[in-house]
Amino acid sequence: MNNSLWDKICLALLIIGGLNWGLVGIFEFDLVAWLFGGAASILSRAVYILVAVSAVWCTTLLFRLGDHEHDGNVRTIG
């Protein structure tokens, strides 16, 4: 699997995580916990871990995009 696909998957997971945190902050409703049987369930914890790993990956994406700006080549995600 190439980096571009990983980038898209990780960005999608971060969007899901961000929307979930928005729901928690605004409505005190954890959609992931509701879907998977509580915040302590194995499936919910797996989703939380995947979102955290995606955040680490997207941190590297930020620096990789910055490197392409210095050499004159602009890389788009897509």
C-alpha cells in the first residue's frame, strides 16, 4: 500500500475522531462508545487507538508536505 492511500485512511480516521470529540464536547455523546458497546469495550478502544496512531502518522504528513514546498514541487493529496 502506498503512502498516499495511508495518508487518506489516516486523515479519514482523524476526521471521524474529530467529529466524535465534537459530539462529546457539545452534546456529551460519545458516538464510538455508543456504536461499540461503551468506552471500555475492546472495539471502542481499538477505534480510539487507530485514531491516535492516525494522528501520529498525520504529524509526519505535515512535515512531508513541508519538505515538498522547499524543493519547488507542490504535492497535493488526492
